[in-house]
Amino acid sequence: VQLVESGGGLVQAGGSLRLSCGASGSIFSTNAMGWYRQAPGSQRELVATITSGGTNYADSVKGRFTISRDNAKNTVYLQMTNLKPEDTAVYYCNINVVVAGTYTYRELWGQGILVTVSS
């Protein structure tokens, strides 16, 4: 079971990007999904999470970022609008799955994708 991220890149301040992260392999079901980011010289921080109960956002991205998921595709998205230079970071997706056959829980992390916002 693995995750594959896509959608990062370079964008000017005020622009938009959409990140995608899909899980593949022997998956029975998915639970919580989320996005985290790590800027140079900083610790990894939570950006947004989504569960069956709803969504949660870091204060710094509220009103600008939207997290969503497609359970049929085992995929989580992050729509980022009104991007700011301080959003520059490597973004990591996180998906919690139940593995088919064994019905064990696994926490998966994406490889990280760079988002650069120029001023």
C-alpha cells in the first residue's frame, strides 16, 4: 500500500494550486486523511484534516484552503487559493487505511511535494 502525491509547483502570490494524494494497493477502507507541511528550518505542521465527522484547518489557512476526499478513489485533495509566500513548504499527505485481508490499521505518508509561492 502506498501514496502518490501530485499537483505542487511554483505559483505567484494570490494564485491557486490543487494537491492530490491517492492510496493504492490492498485497501479495505480509509479513515482520517490530512495534509501537513514543513517549511525550511521549521517543524512539520498540520494544515488540514478530514474525517467522517468533518474537517479541521490550521488557523493560518482557514478561508483559503479546502480539504476534500473521494472515498471511492481513496484520494484526498487540498485546494489552495490566495496563496501567500509563507505557504511555501513541502506538503505531505497522510491517509489512515485498513488493509484488506489482514484488516490491520496503517498510517501512510506521501513522499512530499514542493509548493513554492513567489511574492
